[in-house]
Amino acid sequence: MNPDDLKKLAAARALELVRPGMRLGLGTGSTAKHFVDLLGARVAGGLDVLCVATSQATQAQALALGITMSSLDETPELDLTVDGADEIDPELRLIKGGGAAHLREKIVASASRRMIVIADETKLVERLGRYPLPIEVVPFGLETTRRAVATAIESAGESGELVLRRRPDGSALVTDNANHILDAHLHAIGAPERLATALNAVPGMVEHGLFLGIASGAILAGEGGLRLLGAIE
Ligand code: 5RP
């Protein structure tokens, strides 16, 4: 199976968790996109659910499929969020934000009773950090914030390069929230909780991609079949 088939397999398993009347958070990225496609087919068949998207891209996809969409203002509490991840460790700690959507993804997942991660099994790592950690920052005072983020990373006992994420045309990437992303190339994160605490204290840092204590379970698809981590049902 190619990686895309594996992502779809994980998405299909997550769809089994959906019940009529549920309020769902819809993730962002290629794996979450499969889940939204499959959900759309069920909605076309009569399933009644109310959903909140984690990005403009997912919102557009879901609306095109005829899924009834809401906002966290109208629907502040959700039953289940299904989303992908860039890395997952055995303690269900995640790195997210490869698609620059981690701010809304974290808000939506935190508003949900359960967050289930769907991924192909290559996303499972012993230690977080090989994937660059996305850090969303406001454009105002970017260089000052960049230096403060670098100091916070150092104070947390980590080290690595901070790179402003750019679009293919070379301009700074702008998120759905009109912010920028600094990608921290840390290679291995020794203490994710300590790093998260240090980053959270930086003015101008809006949200980082460490999801700690948020995911309830993960559905990982590999050549050997599905592997479940944590609480799925
Ligand atoms: C977007 C994310 C995605 O969930 C993450 O990047 C995984 O994406 P994909 O399913 O395409 O591998 O965090 O901000």
C-alpha cells in the first residue's frame, strides 16, 4: 500500500467512531482530508453531524461535500476531533503544524471531549523533534520575537535553528490567522513539557505545535494493519 492508502485506512477506522448527532472537529492536512471525504459520503447518505473546521481549507472542503458547518462561537463544546499529526510519541505527545494550522487545531482539539489522531505509522517516533517544531508568531516585532523564542528554546535546554517559513515565491507564509511561522529545527526534544512552558511565556508567540496531554488516542496504519494507541472508543 502507498502512504496515501495507509492514511485513508486510518481515516476509515476513525469514521467508525462517529455517531449520529455528534459535534465534530475536523482536522487539516492530507490525512484529515481523507476523513472529511469519507464523512462527506456518510453525510450524503443521511448521517446528521455538526462540524467545526480547523482551517479555511478544511472548511471549504467540508462545505463542498454538503457537511453542516458551525463555529466554536456557536458550538463551543465538541464530542470528537479527528486530525493528523507530523509526529506522535508513545505517550501520545504530538508535533503538529506542518500545514500551518496548529493554532486552530489546538483550540478545536482542546474544545473536544476526545481527540483522535490518524496517521500512517511512519509518524510514530521514539522521541519528538526530528520534524521541525512550528511556532506561530504575530508579524509585529518579528525579529524581537524570533530572538525571544531562540532564548526560550535555549533556556529549556534545547538547541537548533529557527527558520521563517516561506511560500514558494519566497515571501513569508501567512497563516489563516494572519500570522507567520517559525520552524524550530531541534532534531530531538529532550523535555517537551519544559520547552512548551518556556515558549508559552514569549510575548508575540501565539501557539507552538507541541500538543501535550491533548490527544486521547491514535489510529496508525501500516503494512501490518492498524495499530491503536491510547483510548480510541
Ligand atoms: C496541519 C497539521 C497536520 O495534521 C499535519 O501536518 C499532518 O499532515 P498530513 O496528514 O498531511 O501528513 O498539523 O497543521
